[in-house]
Amino acid sequence: MPVGDSIALATQRVIAPVQGMHRVVADRWFSAVGPPAQPVRRVHDGVSDAVYGSLRFGGVIAGRLLEARVGRGTTAAGSAQSVVNGLWGDDLGSRTPGLGIEMAVRDRHGSIIPADQRLGDAFPEATGNVVVLVHGLFETERCWAGSDSDPGMFKALADHPDLTPIMVRYNSGLRISDNGVHLAALVEDIGSFWPVPVESISLVGHSAGGLVIRSACAVASDAGSPWIGHVDRIVTIGTPHRGAPLEKLVNAAAWALGAARETRPLADFLNGRSVGIKDLRFGTTAEEDWCDRDPDALLRNTVGDHPLPPGIDHHFVAGVVTGDPTHLLGASVGDFVVRPSSATARDRLSPTSTAIFGRTSHPTLQRDPAVVEHVMECLARPSSPPSRSLNPRSLGGRSAGIPVIRGAPPPLE
């Protein structure tokens, strides 16, 4: 996808509400003056249309220049495409062909790996224990990479002798339930063409990726897909199982802005965000949660009861910005995107275990060394561990994790 198209589309989407508000204010003034203002109005409208048209054209030129500088297929280009997909991925359509991301397996360089016989070439040292990594909103598979000092989740998994990680990229602006269907089909293809017999499948998701995983498992269970019988562990990291406060705030802001004619273009702009974002308001995972419902209704929770599939260990990880994971402020703001009460969801979903890590933020939670260590322990431990309580443990200054087994009091709201 040309990065220039992403910049041009973003420029168009941002300019539209500004131009709309300008036109509403001008119309109100010219209407108040009456017929004497009509000659001035025609000149004003012509000039303003030319100005906004020039700004849109400038976005196209800027995008082309940036594309020429960074090139196609680069990390920057992939990131730009993923942000555009996250913002408006459900509405790209025929007007912007080539912008949408098709769900597919990606290698560490971002190239697509077809889920067919060529999987054997891409994974020459494949094991029977597959770990599928699913990123969140606006992200790519690069979110699983680390730095020179902190290798990250992918390298930790790749270095494990018994595990083989697979990274997925997808259009995060689509419905969570639609992406769940796509992921279910992709994992089925992976299982069919995996170069060695599949012994187990583990699914690890960051943020919205955890909801996509839950949706895919429900789809596979309903369809009786063979691969669901191989899933023994699911790990979600910073996933808004009970919704994300920021999306609730945007929903309320759009509703309020829609009350006045002058600010209605801003409300239309906010309401134009993707349904993938809107699904995060209350943690939508199934079609029945949103079908025939107004997606912009004010804080209307239509999410049904979707219990976790049985026979699978579910490990939920949360993050907070405070050094002490139990601090009241940390419980209130979480990782600045998801609160621990939503990421752990013990009062709603009863996962096998939960863990809260301090001094971390949402975009970096899945790369935090302590989180990586904890996830590796979850994937390596025997299935269905006995219920027990663990004491808080220090994890080396940057983070502190509190593993909490089912039955312990839920974290503060």
C-alpha cells in the first residue's frame, strides 16, 4: 500500500470537519445579513473551496514525497497503513483500493507468508507447538519485536526450543467479530499446511488482538473446527475485555457535539472512526453484540455473555503506570488505555490466572521484559495449574507483577 495514499486519505478526513464547520458558521452569518451579502458569499465560497481543495492536494503531494523518501514496504509505510486501517479500515472501500490489509502471516521483515505448502520453507525448524501472535489496534506484527537491550516477545519465543511463533497482521478497523472469522480461517489453514504434526496451539494477543482471539475461538467452537481442539493456552495482554474508557469518552463527546449545528461536523468526524475502534467501547466480540444496533448510541452496552471456551487455560495480563500495581491511581488509569479491572475481567470471565504489572504503558506492555518473562512462564507451564494464591514479587525495578489466581478479590475499578 503506498504510504502516499494513507497521508492523502488522512488529510482528507481531517480537513472535512474543519471545512464543514467553516461552512456552517459562514452560512449563518450570510443568512443573517440577507440578500446584500450574496455577492460576497459567492466570492467567499469560491475562495474557501479553493483553499480547502489546495490543502487536500497538498496532502497528496506530501504523501508522495514521503513515499519517495521512505519507500514502499518499509516499516514506516506498514505503520502508516496500519494506522489508517485502524482509524477507517471498515470504510476504505472501492474509493481507496489497496489500502485495506488482508489478514495474513508475516515474517519478521513484514513480508506476507502464504498459509499453504510454503509454510515449510518459511519455518524450516518448525516444532509442533505453535504460538500465534495477534497485534492490537493501529499496530503491526512489529509490536512483538524488542530492542537490543530487551529482545521482545518474538525473539523469546523463537529462541525457545519447543515453541514456534507465528506473527499475524490484519485490518484492525474491521469488526472484531469479522476479524475473528478471518483469524479462525487462517489458523485452520496454518494447521492444515504446517510442516510437522501440530501438537498444541497457543494464542497470544495484545489489546484488541485478545478480543479477536476470543472471537476466533468462539467461531471455531461453533463450527467444530479441528484446530480449536489443539488450543491449550490463550494469553491476552492489555485487552479491554470490559471495554476501554477512552472509547467511551469519544462516544460521549461525539454525542454532545452532535447537539449543535456548528459542531455537528466534528461529531460526524468522530463518528466516522472505524467500527473496530467502536467495538472496544464495551469489548464486543460477537456479531449479535452489534447487529441491528446503533453503533453511536450514547454509552449503550449491548455486549452479551460470552464465556471463555472450556478446556483452555486463559491467562490475562494487565498493566498500570504506577510503580505499585496495587496503587489506587494505577487501578484508576491502568496503562492509560485499559484499566486492570477490564484487562483481567475476573468478575466477568473467570480466567485461569491474571497478572498486573506496574510502571508500564499500553503501547509497550507486550514488550516489557517482565511481561515477556511472565508470558513465557504461562506458555511453558503445565496446563490447568492448581488454584493457588501467589504473593507479589519484584521484577527488577522497571515492573512489578502480581499474579492473581482465580478466586482472589478483583482489582479496584
